[in-house]
Amino acid sequence: MAGDRTERGGSGLDLHLDLRLEPAEGGVGRALERALREAVGSGRLPAGTRLPGSRGLAAGLGLSRGTVVQVYTQLIAEGWLTGTPGSGTRVAGLAAGPGEPPAGRRPWPDARLGVSDASGAGGRSPGGRNALAHGGPGAGSPPDDQVRPGTVLGGHEPVPHQGWADLRPGRPDLSSFPRALWAASVRRAAAAADPGLFDYGELAGVPALRAAVAGYVSRTRGVRVTARTVVVTAGFSHGLALLARTFARLGVRRAGIEDPCLARHRELLEAAGLETVPLAVDADGADPAALDGGVGAVLLTPAHQHPRGAVLAPGRRTAFVDWAQRCGAYVIEDDYDGEFRYDQRPVGALQALAPDRVVYGGTTSKALAPGTRIGWLVVPEELHGPLLDTIEHTVAAVPVIDQFALADLIGRGDYDRHIRRLRLAYRRRRTELAERLAAVTPTPLEGISAGLHALLPVASVERERALVAAGVRAGVLTNGLQSSGDWHTTETRTAALILGYATPPPHAWHRTLDLLTELIATVGDR
């Protein structure tokens, strides 16, 4: 992903460009030309899209500015792009291919709110047998001033009191939620709403958001997608639960999972009646060796394995896809923090290798906040109808106002700009975390520089437990890898702390580092 990270006044867009060199192509300049032609020709970059400035794109891709200028000039000459002094470089208005919408058409704010696709791309029309009733509000948590430090609610984690150093993984900095931008998007959505907006929504989600998501994941993650193949969910866990139930109805009995993986995801698969098959994880990501013809689906985190932080190696990506195609099985790709890679451009989505066999899942929980409860699945055609049937039977959907608000946020470029700000902030935090820990322990952080958490291996299970327990006493919340429940098997478990460095608000970050490093330096094996 190459973002316009340095140029002021740039497009603010992240672009996923595949710059793999071909022997006959003649270097990185030709590779960039090919990648931009593919992005424009496929519709991933619609007509009128303003591209990053040459300086910003060069910095993001690690190329010389002269190379980018040369490529832009060539593509302008060929008619792919247009260049106007003062207006930057934009995608030219090319004719749409068969079955595609007119080039440059934007679902927001041009499309009228509350109006379905003419073709019924959502799969079902609102109202009647297929309408959804919204419901299922969650129970609220007690305010901080009613919970003592260390209190355990419902047998789960301690609820942080004001003043706690919270390093639990899986959470962004909640204080970073773009309140003003979100409120403005909600106001625009409500003001422009057709009365039909307030009726029961489409099973797959409102067309405006599905189109906005399709454009976003195509542009930033290289996903092969149309608005029809997008299904809006109430977060990735909700989407996984729907998929698990769908697979069970289709006769799937066994599902592969990474070992370790997020325990909640394993529980959701098993709750649908699927037997889970553990796949060992090493420095190359999940190992497909344990898969066989009896496994009908596998859940992976290819871009940044949770929790160990590995990237799925190219040979294994190919092996998983080959297995799925050979066995008629499916891969579920959880791209939970794919926007956040700090040392280089992230690998593109696995889904692009086999759109007919890979279900791509994304979410706003890391980019905005878990409480927004909005995610999406990009679903192969064969699964589309069965998945909508499952959604209808579970009577669950995301409120349409929230869907239109997110469509507005993406369509205006505010979502990209917000992610870029967070990416810079979290990159700094991970660097500071590594530097501070290096002063108190010789063990480096495990995994790539990406995401919202890092793994700190420790010498033994006893030390891990001692650190977690001492942290609770000292007001430092961490998760232990051994005790997290993320492991499926019991042998050869690694002991480590899972450190969610994105969680503390900015004013508490440096104090949190002080407390953590003091904890590491003073607590020994018990």
C-alpha cells in the first residue's frame, strides 16, 4: 500500500499497487506503469480520482521522484491519466466495461439515499419476507468510578480504572475516534435521507456503503470486488458467526484455524457445530500441512497473524489457495489490521489470488472503534445466496444511518486521512516500545512492525504468569500468550506478553511505558 504520506495537499488516498518486476518489463518504472494501468482498467481507480503527488507517491513506494514523474507523463500521453496545472494528476474518463457502472460514478453523495440498486444488487429487496428487524442492543458497562481496579466482571478481564496502564491487545486508542467527522457524516446522511431509508434495510447492506467499501478495499488492499459481492456485517466476529452457520448448513463439518488464534473466533466456529482443526504457526505463518479433503473451510490472518505477528509466506499463500480450489473448500481471510503496516507496504489481500474461493473480511474496529460495530465480507458468488439466507434467519443488521455515515466518511476521503494519522501515531508508539524494552530485556519483539499489538517473548510460563499478576497489582493490564486461551493445543506453547500499544490514550502513553519497563525490569521468575 502506498499512501500519500508526505505531500501536503495530496489526494489523501492509500493505493495498493503490485510492483512485482517482470523480466521483460524493464524495471520499476515499467512495473509502476503496469500497476496503474491495471488499477484504472479494472475500475479500482474510477475516472476523476486524484492521484497522489509525484513526491508523495515516490516516498510511499520507495522510488525516485523522477521515475514517478516519468510514469505519470507516459500514462497521460497514452490517455490513462490527465494532468492539469494546479489540479494535479487524475484518472481519465475511460469507457466502462460490460456490466460496469459508468466510470467515475460515486455512490456518495451523488447516489440518492435509501434507493436500492436497479439490479437489486443486495440480493433481496427491502420489505416483505426478506425484510430485517433491527435489534439486539448490548448491555452497557458500569462507569469507571463504580469499578475498583482489578474487578473482574463476568469472569473475564479486569475493567481498567482511571489511572490504569492499559496494554490489552485488540483495541485502538479510543480517544482517537473522529467524533466531529463522524457527527458531520451522520448529519449529512440524515439530512439527505429519502423517507424509505428508515424502512427495514437490505440484507446485504445499503448500496451506498457496499459501493464505498468495494472501492476502498479494491484501492487499498487489492481485493477483486464489486458492490454486489460486499455484505455488510456488525463487525468481523458477527460476519464469522454468519459464515460458520452458513458453512454448517452447506454440509461443512470441519474448519482449519491457526494455532494460536483469537480464542473468540475458535469459539464462534465451534458454536456453529464445526470441528476445528489446528494449524501450527511459525515465522512463515500458518502451515497448511494438516489440511485434508475433510476440511471445508480455513480461517487465516495472512497479512499479520494474530497474535504472533507473522506474514503468511508466498509459498503457503499459494498452497492454501491450491488446496481450496482442489477440494472445493473456502479460505476466510481476516484482514483485521491490514491498514497498519509500518516498515514497508503490506502484502496485498490473499483474496485476489482466488476470488471464487476466498472470503475477505474487514472491519472498522481498529481504524475507528470496536463500538461502531461495522464490518464487511467480500463473498464469492456461490456463497452469496446462502449467506443472505443465514442473515435473514438471524434477523441481524447494522443500522442504516450508521451505514450511510460510513459511506460518507469513505467517500469524502476522511476515512483515509484518519487512518493515515493513526498509522503515523502507532508507528511511533511501536518504535518507542521497542526502544524502551531494549533497555530492560535482551529479547526483541516478535513479528513484523505492523498492527496494534506486539509480542514480547519471555523465558518461561512461570515468568509470564508472574508478570501478568504483578501487572494487575501495579495497575498495568497485559495479556499473557500462554494464558490467553488462544492456543488450541497444549504442547510447545510459547510464553510471551501480548502488548496492545495502541490502547492507551496519548496523555497516558509515556507513563504506561514507564510502568511497563519497570515491571519487566523488576519481576523475575516465580
